[in-house]
Amino acid sequence: MPKVLIINGSPRVKGNTSIALDEMVKVFEKEGVETEVVQIGNKDIRGCIACGYCYEKGKCVFNDVVNELAPKFEAADGLVVASPVYYASANATLIACLDRLFYSSHFDKSMKVGASVVCARRGGLSATFDELNKYFTICGMPVASSQYWNSIHGTDKGEALQDEEGLQTMRVLARNITFLLKSIALGKEKYGLPEKEEHQETNFVR
């Protein structure tokens, strides 16, 4: 059974971001995809300090939810990250979490399906959507899309239930993620993973 880890970056429990994710979970359950939702927006998560500890010990120096998420991420076939929009950007707690999660976990993330979901009163959705997708595209993770940018609208708690197009976008996204998960599994079985080259790192210091 395919597995999807869902990280909710909202500090509001059962808020509008949760409504979007719940709509996806319903589809995943129907399609036979195992899901786990972890809400981290209300947790105390500090940013990366570039100490290099993770390269020596294989985990982050700050032993918080990030180290708890790492093995869940490794075991998952897909990752969904969701955030409310703050100043046309994701919640800072989520960004701190993702910076450390992606940097400190050294397992191969390629061909895990990634998708971002964003929620706002009005604007800043596409900028936040692009910001979150950067984590996937630097790791060789296919990015799942929907019928529209993966977004939903709502201000007060529960208002997202009135965004019929947004809810539909979430359902379509979940179906597309499911299709990609199953297609990649079949592709691995028949063709294996793409050939990897030794990574070449360059810088622009002369």
C-alpha cells in the first residue's frame, strides 16, 4: 500500500488548512493510500544553524519533531506539505522544519512524489506554492499538480468549506498523487530508477 506523509504547517488546529488536507485524505483512503498527518505549525521548531552535526551523526542536532519526521519521510512514497500564507510566504515554523528535514536527512528522496498545498484569505498563494515546491525540485521528487494551483481560500475557521473550487482542487490533487505513486511503483518494477551520476558541486567564488 502506498504511503503519504502529510505535514500541516498551520498553527491552527482544525483550521482551513486542515479542511483542505481532510478533503485529500478522504480520497487517499478511497484509493487505498495510507496517510499520516502531522501538524507542526503549533510546535517550537527553530531554524538550521549550519553546524554540520547531521553529517556526523545522521540526524539534526536539535532533537525535536524534525528528527521524528525523518524516518516517516524515508518510509513514505509521497510527501504533502501545507501552509497558510503569511506575507506571501509559508509559515516560518514550517520553513524551519523543512529546511532542517531536507538537509539533515540523507536518504535518497528521488522519485518520491511531492505536493504543496496553500491556504489564504486572498493573495500570496502562488508565491507560497512556488516556495514550497522548491524543496521537491532540488531532490528529484516529481511534483504533483491539480486542475489549478494547489490552493484554497478561507479566513475565519471553517470558511474553506465554502470554497467549492478549492475543495475540488484538493480532490483532484489527491487522485493525481495516487496515480503518480502507482505509476512510479510500476515503473520501478519494470525499468528501475533513472541512472545516477556522481554529483558535481560548483560555486561562483573566483
